[in-house]
Amino acid sequence: MRWIRFVLAMASITAALQTLAQPSQSEDRRESRRPEDADHRRGDSGRGCGLSRRPPVFKPPHCVNPRMAHRSQGHHTTQLREPTMDQAPVYLALDFDGVLHHGLAAPFRKLCVALEREEITSAKFIDSANASLDDDPCVGRLFRAAGLLTQALDQSNRLIHIVVATSWRNSMSVPTICSVLPAGLANRVVGSLARAEEHDASGRYLTGIRGTLMHDWLNHNAAAGADWLAVDDVQELWAHHTCHLFPTRWPGIDAKSAQSLESRLVGL
């Protein structure tokens, strides 16, 4: 009897250790439903607009004249708007999915590619993306929180330039993205992070990849020491730069978080 009890006890301990070593079921479900993870695993049929490409090497900060930003190589940029005499610009690295709308509202990659190729119009892109969400009323519509973000930026009384950080940049150019982005945000866009793979071979996020890309963009397009803030629902992508991160939740910005963001911008 003592030997049987010993075997049963060891079996229970082994089972407990295996349970601790595996991620929880809720975590598994969340990971599998993230649009960018699904995009990485399922290719053109997945949500999100990712594209495999080797990320650039990190470079230390150096001063670059913002007027020369449009000549930067390897980055999608437009001519930067001139700041007012008494105010330096703030650069806002903006994610879309999980910020401007629910994370599950991310459009399918094939839809992004079709828009970039001018196979569909911007209106068709929006309609098609929203049509795919009709069976999930909890998710809402594309850019449903754009108005809240626009209001927060306007009321901050800061000169804010948007740098596109969403995975959409991997399938669409900046002008194409701006063609579907609400005007209040599109008018602030000055460029985007470089195209880059943001997942490892197992489908996990590459730690700090967007933070590194943003640093690289600033090196090429802004004066040294420029103020910047990232708005994203995935903190892993901004590791080592969390002091510059305003994290959101997967459903996107709400009235309370928009007010908090406004206060954060005012304090920069």
C-alpha cells in the first residue's frame, strides 16, 4: 500500500508540473485570435496586413534636418509640416488594430493587397472589412474609435505628427493607408515605420521590434531628442521603450483612455 501511495503522489506532482509549463487555455485562445498572429500563420487568408521582411539594424540617434525627411531612404515619408515657432512637434507612432477599432476588426491581408493594387476603391475596402464583421456585433466597425483619438489630439494643443506603426504598412503604402484613414488622422500622417517581419518562427511577437523601428525612423526624420509617443495594444512590440508607450486594450480606445492620452500628450 505504501508503494502504491508513493506512485500516485509522484504521478500527481508530474501532472501539476506539466500544467504549469503549458500556457493557459484562455491565453491560447487570445493568441490564436490576434489578427497579426493569425496573419503570420495563415498567410493571405489571415487578418492583418503583415509582410515577411528582415528588420533594419538599430542605429544610435543623430540629428537630421526635418526638411530633408522626404529624402530618407528605406522609409515611406511625406514632407513634414513645419511646427509653429514656439512649439516642437510630437511624433505619434500609431497602431490601428486594438487602438482605432477592436483587434478582431483587422482587415484581411488580401483586402489590403487589393486596395494597394487599385483593384478596389477605398469605399469598397471599408464596406468589405465591415461586412466581414456582421456576425460579431461585439467587435464593432473599422475606425470606430477614430473620432475619440482625433478629439484627444486636437484638444491637447500640441503639434502632433502621426507615424504609421500598424502592420497594415507591410501591405499598403502610406498614401493608400491615408485614403481609408479618417481625414482628422490622415492629415497628420508624415510617414510610417519601415516594413518588417514582427513575428519569430513560432508566431510570437519579436520583442521590441516596433520600438527599434521607431527609433530608426526618428534618426532619419526628426531632430535629436524629439518628443514621441506610441499608442499600441501590444506592449511586447515596444519593449525597452515602454516609457514612450501609451498602451491600449484590445477593444480599442474608449472615452476614458482618450482623455488619459490627451493628458499624457499635454505633459510631454
